[in-house]
Amino acid sequence: MSPSGDAEPGTREGARDGSDARIAAVIALLGILPEIALAVTGAELAARWFVRIAIGVILVAAVYRPVRDRWRRRAARLPRWWPRGEGSRRSRRLIARVWPSVRMGAAGVVAGGMVLAVAQTAPAGGRLFQAYFGSCPMPRELVLSVPSYDVPAFGLLAREFTDDRAVNRCAETRLKVVASPPVTGLLAALRNGWRSPDGVRLIGPRPDLVVVESRDIATLLVAGGVAAEDVGQVGHAEIAVGIPETLRNQVERETGGVSLDSVLRFYAGPGRNFARPDPLITGIGLTATAGLNARRVFPNAEAAEDRMRELPEEMGDAFWKDQSDPVSLLCNLQREYESRRNSLLRRSAFLLPRHIMEDYNNRTGQICPGGDQNRGRLWIPDIPSLAVLDYRAIRPAWPDREGAGRNAAVRELAAWLRSRVATPSPGAGPAPGGGALAATMAAIGRREQRLDLALVLDGSGSMQRHLPVTVRSVGEIVDALRPTDRISVDIARRPSRDGRPQIYNAYPSDLAGSQGDQIVGYLGQWTPRDWDLDAAATIAAMGNRPMDVMVIVTDTSPGKQADLRRITAEVVEQATGKPSDAPVYIVNVGDTACPPALRSGDGAVFCVDAAAFDVTTALDRLREPR
């Protein structure tokens, strides 16, 4: 039974009040928008205190009614003798009559504040809408060319540079970071207008700034007849000596006082070696080699180069690609090799930038996937650095890109990069001079076991069916090449049934590290649709080309005039009588097997099915002194 006759209406009123409280809370939350407008725009709103008071009133209303209802329910359970004040009852009735008007007024103030907030934030919202939906004006794009291993680091700087110069989320200048050609090909690229050696195609977007690893490399480029300007230092790195932790005690014991010279001479001894980035790909490797030669650790530059090549020769061809990236070179310490290779690798001193080796020690798992920080750790002795790399930026003068606005933006970029240059530590030795670098590069070239591979593709329409096998075979050839090997691509074809034989040069001879991936990508879109040019005519047309090996990829044209089984004698004659003594490999991607007479491998021409072609062994055999 109800304690009093008005309990039921009170319950209904409480339910209604609960609903009103929720609506009031929603309005109060919306009323915060004027404060958001103040934070975003920084403008003063004349009614801000009215809005705050209104929000407070609505929040009190949201709290007052549930508290009042709870008190009523508790009061209903009190004994009848409990005193019940008549005055408090009259106050409640007065508040009940006045409160709806107060609440509606507060809601009106909040609504006015919302209108003011929208008026304040609309311009900023319109600008954001334009930025996100592509209404920004087209930004000026600058191209920054940096060493390949530095692309990620400079990519972060590029985003920072772009964001710093954004107006209302619209970028005025966008910086694109691309990888530079290998250090030995950089001069030729600048001389050729950033085009391939034949001057036909661009090797990438022309850079507005080219970053090289030292002042002396920049001097070599500028002095080499290139129209370019050295715009100053944009980076700094110290080439230090890193020693596997397992040899630390032995080095300290046998050197009798650790110094730069004593450590270098320790590793020049028998059974030890130096690990460095590839000197023909990176300025780091070139400078480290020149710095080592300047210390007279070896009798001459050729002897030093012979010793420093022992490590990659023992580790295998895959190791040569790791040398083009200092981080990949270090991560070999985390891999499992056969005991002989592991022993030589872990008895080598690493000549690398100090900060890279420190990052490797501190963040091994992040730098090397699956790496273990306690395995293959390096000790970096507290001795002077081997050399200092003062990264320089040079500005090529492209005739078709000269303009006051672009030049000003490029100089602003160079100044922005200079502002982030760290100060070299005391005692670090300078980088070798330009003459030392040039002499070192010449000695490296004399010891280089580089291959020049001429790849010739059968351009007949019958190759369409075998294109996936062709792309896979060419990809395996590119992967087996070292970055400093050279490769060219030609298409052998007849434009019509009775047309004259043609050799179309798709890619001129260039470093595999520069265009290997481009070749594989090109073949993925290539459509062979011409007529057959037999292998004998192909060898005759290519015979005068300078090369170390010719690789012809064909389907052997079964049942046609170009069928290898029908022209075996002509193929052998052309391969034997051509001016160049380069061997010829015919990679058969078709369904018909190679002729038995071309499968011996003893003569000047050798035919092998694509599935059985061991390209690594074939190239290793060609690198052997003949």
C-alpha cells in the first residue's frame, strides 16, 4: 500500500524529471562548443560568462532533480512523528513554479553560445575542408637526391620540411627524396643531364639538390666538368671502428694499449679482415678505404683492396648486395652461416658511421628483423674516428629548370638542412683529400671483378605464352649480379615476316644496382609481338658489342625456321667466330628441350632449360681469372 495518496503522481513526475535531466545534460555538453571556439580561434566572445553561467545552471538542474527525488523517497519512509517543515514545503512550490523559466533561459543562452561558436569556427572549418578535399593550390615540388641507404632518414626530414611550410594545411613546397646513382656513376649521370649513358632516357626525376658524403666527393663532381654549385654542408657522420664483442679482450691484450693505429694493424694480421660498405656504391666505403690507406696499414692500395675483398668473396654473392647498405652489412652478424664464414665475419672490424653502429647495439631487434641484442654485439673503442663525413649538397644547373622562385626555394631547403648539422666530436680525423679518393677509386677499379652482361630477349609473338617464365628467369639473373656489375637489354626481332633483322636496345649497359629492378618491371609490362629472329643471326648482330657474357632468352621456336635444332651448326659457327670471346648462354623458356649438341657447356655457346639454369654458378665461373 502507498504511504500517502500523492506518491503515485510523484513517481510519474520523477520519471518525467529523469528524462528532462538527460536532455539537460545533452544541452549542457553542446554548450561547451563556445569554449572550443575560444581555444581554436583565440577570439573573445562577449557572452562567454553568460554561457558559462547557463551551463552551470543546466548542470545543477541535471543534478538537483535526481537528488530531490531521492530525498522524497527517503522522507516518505520517515516516522510520522518526524517534524516536517511547512516553510520548506512553500519554498519547494516556489522553486517548482520558477525553475522551468530559469532552465529555458539558460538553454537559450547556451543556444546563443552555440551560434557564436559556429560563427567563430566556420572560417577555420572551411579551410580544413579545402585542405582535405583537394582544394589546395598545386605545391612546388623539389627533388632531393641522397645516397640510397639515407633515403628513409631524409624522408623524415622531407615530411618535416613540408609541414613547416604548410599554410592552413596546404603545402606550398613538397620535397621528394630519391636514391642517387652509385658514387662511381654519379658524375656520368650529371654530365649526361641525368640520363642513361646513351642519353636517350631519364634515370629518374632530375634533382634540385644532390647530397654526397663528403666535400671531396663534391669537389670531384664539380671539378669533373659538371655545371653545379656546392651549397654547403648538410650533414655529419664519423666513420669509426666497430669490433665484435667476442674479440674485445684479445684486442686489448695484444695491442698493449688500444689506439686507432694498433686496432687497424691488429685486423691487418692473418685470419682477420675489414668489413666496409661497397666503395663503388657508397661514399662511406670509398672514404673508409681511403682513410685506411692513409694510415699505411698495408704496403699499397692494391694490397689493401685485395685483403678487404676477401670477406665478401668468402661470404658469397649475396653478401655483395648487403654491402650497399651499412645496416644490412651489420645485420649479417645476426644470421646463421657455416662455421668457416661465421668465423671470418666475426673476426672482422667494421668501418661504419658511429651512429649506425650505436643504433645497431641499442635497437638490434628494430634494425635487424628477429635480431638479438646479445648476439653479434659490437664494441666501439674510445679512440679517434677513422674519418669524418661532412655531407655536402650540390645544386645542379639544369637549363630548363632555372627560375628565381625555384632557386630561392632550393637555397632555402639547403639552409634548412644546414641548420640541423651536428658538431663533429673533438679528435675526429678529417676526410681524405680528393686526390686520395681518386687514387683509391682507381685502385679499386683495377681489382674489380665486374661483369658486363648483355641480355638479349626473343621478341617474337610466340614468347607471349612463356612471358611469366621469362620474367622469372631474368629476375634470377638480375638477383645474381653484384650491384657494380653492368647489364644491358636488347630485343631481337623482325618487324615483319620478310623484314630485316633488328636489335632494339631497350636498356643500355649500366650498373645492375641502378637499373636491375627497372628491367624486371619493364618485362612485366612488355608484350612480344614481332617475328622470329634466329639465335645465329642474333649472335652475329651482337658480336661486336663489348661484353663479358651474352645471355639469349628464347623459346627455341619449335617447328619454325628459327628452331635451334635446325640451326645448331650456324649457332656454333657464329658463337665461335665472333670478335668477342664472351661465352653465349641460351636460356630456353619454351617447351622443347635444347639440342644435345648445345648442352655440353664446353664450347663458346651453351643452351640450358630455364628451370635448370644455375645462374650463380655460371657467373662465378666467369669471374675466375682466364
